[in-house]
Amino acid sequence: MNWQPRPTLKAIAEATGLSIAAVSMALRDHSSLPAATIARVKKAAQAMNYTPNPAASALAAHRKGLQVHRDFSVIALVSNWTNRDEWVRRESAKQLLAGATERARTYGYELQHLWAREGGMTPQRFSRVLVARGIRGVILAPLEDPEGRFELDWARFTVVTIERIARYPHFHHIVPNYFADLRLAWDQLRERGYRRIGLVIEHSLAERVAHQWEAAHAFAQAGLGPANPGVPSLVVGDIQPQEMIRAWLREHRPDAVICRCPHVLGAIAAARLRMPRDIGYVGLNVVDDAPHVSGILQHRDVMGATAVDVMHSLLHRHHRGPNAISQGTHVDGSWQEGRTVAKRAG
């Protein structure tokens, strides 16, 4: 049996007249090389039946993972809200920034929060500022308007988004697992004896999460069977929200409400209902809700850390611009016990 040596990068380099480094970059689709060069290298590699050496690849990846390239040592976490601190002052945003900052340090990056409208900058000018500062990695905070536009020169950056932004779904996105979180809230309430469970969502938030909470609520109610039609979801608009919620409470008489709406607690108080004796209350994001609320902890710190993990991987693969296929990572929430639900008798 004749043993044939494994084709090497050196052999491909000799066949194509390129350097070994250029061959390696071409096989990884490095954006700095012309498409024709990449195609020529891949054609030569295929003709020679080249396959990467897994041991060598693992060693190279390990060595690269121990250091941060100088040209992208800063990751920008970019917010584009109307006011500089509108997003950052939220407790969930503070936790996300803390998680991302800590994880960035473990890789050797510096994470900087940048407001894209500083000094009245346009997205085009902001893109030039990022490039001039040598920043390639951009973690994009949720947009103020979930349907809004923010036209950076995307092809020049490696991008990860917090939440799945409607107009930019092909960047890798880090999102709470909205559907699973709602089901977890339902399970916790059912275990405590609640039977008439309602859902109240602010309209803008329902749109932001693509109505996944409402879908999960309908799915949970369908599991109760036709004998129990359940309590319909309430999506609250901007016109007289408390009056709308109070009317819904009177008509449907839920014994518990799952909520992502800032007007519900006021409506419950106005209806002279006491929590948890008269009605249970579950927040779908307890970090940004009232103190001592029972409900879902979204782990925004883990979301921030995960965004940096993904960014680190993309940077070392020299990936820029959107993905061909939409990709994302779900972060499941967990139940946080508070003072707004209780075990119900019977």
C-alpha cells in the first residue's frame, strides 16, 4: 500500500504562486482578499484533495484565543436612542453592560459604550469614527424603535445585536427566550393553584418581541381544553391604558396576571385588589419591574457575556457584515420568587 503525504498549505502555495499566509486566509474567506484569489486557492485545494489538519487547526485556534489582535482590541457596544442615557439607565441595560464588560476582559478586549448620536453625528459619520479608531467589533443595543433603521457601513464591521432587530435579522442576535419564559411563568402559577391566568402586554413591547408572549399564552391556554376557554390576552395602547386594564379585570376576573406593561400595578391598585391575596402578579422582566415582584429573571448579564463570546469567535474568523442565514442565541430566563404570588387554597 502506497502512503501519500497529506497535502499542505505549502503545497497549495507553490501551486498557486501565493504565500502560505495568503493561502490560509483564502481558505478562511478572509475579506481582505479578492474573490478571484479565494476561488483560485479553493480550486487548487480541491484538486489536491486538501483537508485541514485538525490537530494543527486546534493548536492554532488555541494560540489565537490566548491573544487579542491589536487592530480590534476595542469592542463598541453602541446605542442609538434619542437621548444619550435613555437605554443605559435601565437596570437591565446596566446588567448587560456589566456582563459584557467582564467577559470582554477575560479575552483581553476593552468594551466601550458609545452613543451613536454624540455631537449630532449621522450613521455615516459614526461609521467613519469607528473605523478611524480601529474598532471592528460592534455590539448593537436594542433600537428605540424596533422597526427603525440605523444604516452604518455594515460591511466594515463584525456585528452582534442584542435582541433580533426587525430590519437587521441577519446579524447574530442574542435574545431572551420569550416563548419559554412565558411557559415557565404559566407553570409556576399553575403549581401554586392559579387557574384563570391572564396576560397584559404593552403594545410596543408586543411588537418588539414579535408577539411571542401572546403565542405562548395562547398555546398554554389551548392545553387546558375546550371546557376552560381561559382569559384573553390584552395588548395595551397609549390611550387611557389604566382604564383599559381595569375594564379587562372587571370583565374577565383573572386570578393572576402575567405582565409586561407599566400600567398594570396602578390599575390593580385602583381596582382595590390586593396582591397576592386577591390577584397574583408575574413580571416577565423582574429587573425592570417594581421591587419584590415575582416573575422571570432574564439574565441580561449572561446575554452580554454571550454577545462577547460570539463576537470573539466572529472576529477571529474575520467575519464582517451580515450572515447569509439568520442566526441567533436564546438565553432562557429563570423564576425569581417575590411577594406577588402565593400558594392558593383549594
